[in-house]
Amino acid sequence: MNKPLIFLILILIIFSCNKKKENRIDKSYFQNKTFSIHSKSEQDTLFIEFQDSTYQRFDDLWQGKTPWRISSYENLDFLVLESNVIGIKKLSEDKLKCTYIGLNNNNFDMTVRNPDWSKDQIYGTWIEEKYIGTDSTDFPPPPIEPENNNWNWPPSYTIDQRKIQIDFYNQNDSEIEINNSNEFIKMELNNIIGLGIRENIWRIKYLTDSIMIVDKKIDDFIKTNGEKNYNNIKLIKKR
């Protein structure tokens, strides 16, 4: 075998090995990122956030933070979520092809969600658009009348790095967690505008320096004794 041919074969082997290494997926690929999940069997887009050692989903199956890990076998990589084992293959730097092991109709894609706005844009005092330019007499009275029949108008939310506070005829607040794509705000905020309501998750769908549009996931303990969604709530930032 002549030397040029041997040299070419060696180059191809080295290139092939490097290519395999480039396509391998380790834990750092997922850490501190949020992904959208697209599947032909699911109409809705699902969202999943990975932190250093735990993950959480932002959908109707949300159950809080759960451990996750990466496992490898014979140059194949697997994402392990509790008892679910998922084969993963990198399609691009931001997209994975995924296969649930042992399930039918089990293929789906995961795509990295990059932030479209900063956390600083979220911070501030926000008022629902329906209250702008109105008087308290335009709306039903609160379920529990405050002392001296006195409350702040219009109702507002104030968000900072640590908490969210609702201000109406008195104040309630909750610690918050904003996910790493700045789209989801997790809270346990008792909403004093509606009796028996606790706000759990806001999904920010649109945000500028003056407007925020969110979908809210709440617990309504009195009317429905369960979880409800309020979509496309428009808030205006107070200046």
C-alpha cells in the first residue's frame, strides 16, 4: 500500500473519531437550559427545564423538581428521567432527536429555548390592562371587605429578584423562581382579588419594557376545587 493512501486512511479515521466525539452528548448540554418538546402524538408544545441535577416540566403534568442524568452505552447516549430512558441524538447544536425506549409512537424532538428578553424587563410594578383608567366602583367589591372600606386601586403586581407581591386592599407576596429562558415564573401567591385563588405559574408569552402578556395557571379552591388556566392576560408596567 502506497504512502499517500495510508495517509488518507489515517486522516479519515481521525476525522471519523473526532466526529463521533463532537456528536456525543454529556450533562453540560442540558444543564441550565429550557427545551420545547415537539411530538406528532401531542398537539401542545411541552416545556422542560434542566438544572444541575434536577428537571421540571411546565405543563399539566408539572410535579416539581425531579432528578435526571445522562447514561452512555457503546457510544450511544441516553437521557434518564426517573424511570424513563430516552435515546438522544444531536441534530444540531440546539436540537435533539429523541426516542423513548420501550414505547410505541415514541419519537419526539427537543429544541433549546433561548431567552428573548432579560430578567430585568420582568422586574417592576404591573397592572392588568382591564383596570387601567377605571374606578373601583366599576368592578364587584372584594370578597372580604377591608377595614374602613379602603383599598389600593388599581390592583397591581410588583416583581423583584426574590418575590412577587400583589397589592389590593392588603398585600400578599410569594417567593418566585424564574426559569432559565425567562419565560416561566413559579410562585405560590394567594390572590386576594379572588377568594380561594392561588397563582402557581405564569408563562410569559410576550414582553417589552411596557407590556407583558401571560398565561396563568391557578388553583381555585372554592369554585372548581382544582387547577384552571387563564390565557393572554395583558399587563401594563407602571411608570
